[in-house]
Amino acid sequence: MLNITKVKKNSENIVEEILTDNLYDIYNFMSHSTGPNTLLHEEDITNLLDGNFYKLTKEKVNLIFHLCEKYELNEKEDYNFTISEDGKITLGFNMKLVKRDLESLKDSYNKFLNREFYNVIEFSIQ
């Protein structure tokens, strides 16, 4: 689901944690920077909460579910993710809403995946 690699360099960190609404591929505590790639956008989390599954890939939905199952909440946090220099991930803001309603969201997503649908609907006059 989420592979975590911890790198130790011969340098001091300038921050002990980084707070973000997006989940990035890199969190650099020596420069207090993130990126360059975004694994989850804040909008992905909002789309899931709103039941707007059409805008989400299966990988992103599964990643959000995985994060909610594995990591703890900080009820008072105003950011979706707190990444600590020891590699700990804490969830807040909209991620805490997903975690609270996780089973219902999983059920809704499974119904979405198993719905009857067609790729094209054609009409004609007889």
C-alpha cells in the first residue's frame, strides 16, 4: 500500500514535523520541504467524503482507506497529515472524517464498483 523509506544523513533537521493537506512522496526535514510528487491531493479526500468516486482512481481510494486503517488521529489537527521526523504519520482534518466514517465509505465505494453501468447509451426513433 504505502512504502516508507527512512533516510539518515549527516545533517541536522530544522523541523521535527511537517504538516500538509496533501500527501507527498518526500518530506525533507533538513529543508522543511515536500515533493516533488503528490501521492494524494486534498481534493481526493474531499471527493471520497462527498461520494464523488468518478474523480478517483482505485489506487487512491485504497491508499486513503489504508492510511485510515493503519494510522492514528489527532482530533485537533487542522491539516490532513502530520509527518514526524521519526516516520510517524498522524491523520487530521478531513482524514479524521474519513476514519470516523470508514466502514460506511467502504460500503458506498463497493456499491459504486459493483453498480450496473454502460459505457454508451444510444437512442433511436422507431
